[in-house]
Amino acid sequence: MRIPNDTAVVLFGYNRPSHLMRVLIALEDYNIKKIHFFLDGPKNSRDIIIQKQIIFIIKNNKKIEIILHKSKKNLGIAGSITKGLGIISKKYKKMIIIEDDCIPRKEFFQFFVKMLNKKNIFQEVGAICGYQFPEIHEKNKHTIYPMLLNYFIPWGWATTSYHWINFEKMKKNKNNFYSKESFPKVIKKLNTLVKNNEKNIWSLNFIIYNFLSKKKFIFPNKSLVKNIGFDGTGVNSKITNSFDTVYTSTKKINTKNIIEKNKLKNNQERNLLKYIGYFY
């Protein structure tokens, strides 16, 4: 799969070499030639040992040009993503972002490149997302098409550098960022979890920013990401198989028309509220 020169593929990791290997194997299978890999700094001596394995994997990969960005300090997922995308947004116009527990499926990059190249798409869209709930995932459909939904899911996603830079600017202005607008249920619930120190949700600010900017999110009708992080190894995630989706082959990717239905939006919101303790 050829990725345009103005688009960066960005991978974030920390201390899961086996998960990282599975993601890299997928990227090799899809003929991805170059990625930027951001490795968050270690918290302890155990992390130092594990990260030596990760660096060995990165340096000995012969099929992908992997540009390693290693943090000396542990920044956490929010800090790592903020710093990493801050660097990438100065060098590229567009960014496709995955984490080390999100395996992209066969059509992932084709769908994303087509959507990123769609004219004026980001006038009303904050990001393109690759995962889809099992309850919405159309496993028997042989065509992938885009849908417009209300909430961001950070399991394989993309945005423009212009949009990310504007987000970072608004985030610095707290009075402007947290307006007195009435937030919907999902945002209120996420905000409560953060305030009660139950969750460290890096994407909450990005969700609020896009809500205030009146921007929605593009999703495929079939999930193009397999999340393998709910096995007890993640920092913020529990153990569950509730988010598994069945992969079926696709004959066509049609990005001409974007589907927008209130039924689908309500379905997404209902599932987010149901699984929110697991999800972010």
C-alpha cells in the first residue's frame, strides 16, 4: 500500500513487545514502507529490560523504515501522543495514528488514504476512525463505506496536522476550551471519570474540542481494527472480549457517499455509555 508523501504513519508503544510485533507484521503484510515509532520512557527497571527487547525488534526490522523517537522520561499515553503528534504535525500535512495494541486490517490503509484525500472532508470532520462496535459492524457486507458519527474512538485514527495544531492552541486556553455549553451524556461521563481519578483519558480534550467546533467523525461500516489490548496488559484497560469483531473479506471500498443516520449515532452513544468503564 502506497502512503502519500504528505502523510505520516505514526505508531505509539510502551512496554508490550509481543503486541508490537503483531502490529508490525500486519504493516509488513500491507507493504507499509515507513513509520514513525514513539516509545514512551520507562517507569522502572522492568520497563528498561522490556524496552531493550522493543528497540531490538525495531532495529532489526528489515522491511520497514522505522524512525524511532524514544522518550527519556515516562510521559504517559497523553503526554506521549501530544509530544509525538506535535513533532509529526510540523513535518507532514496528514497523520495516520495507531497504538501497539491495535492491529489494522487489510483494508485499513486503503480506506484511510481515500478518506484523507477526499476534498474538504475536514471542514465538518475532526478525525477518521478505524474501529467499529460489534453492534454496528456489518460483517456480511462486501463493501466498505464511510459513516458520520458523533464520538471519537482512538483505535486507529487519522487527522490533519492543521486540525491537530488548532486543537493544541485551543487546549491552552482553558476558559475558551471548557465553555458553558451543555455537554452530551458521553462527555459528562468521561469528565466525571477523569475528575474522580478513575481514568486517565487522553482523548477527552480532543472529544470536547471537536464537540465545541461542531465537528463529527468518520467511521467505516465494518471495523478495520482488531484491538488486542484487553488482555490485562494495558495500563488503562480491563480484560474483556466485548469489542471483538468478525473479519470478512471486502470486494469494494466506496467513499463517494457518507452515510449519516440518527439510528447509528444513537447506537454508538448507547454502546459507549454501556462500555465506558472499559473503553477509554
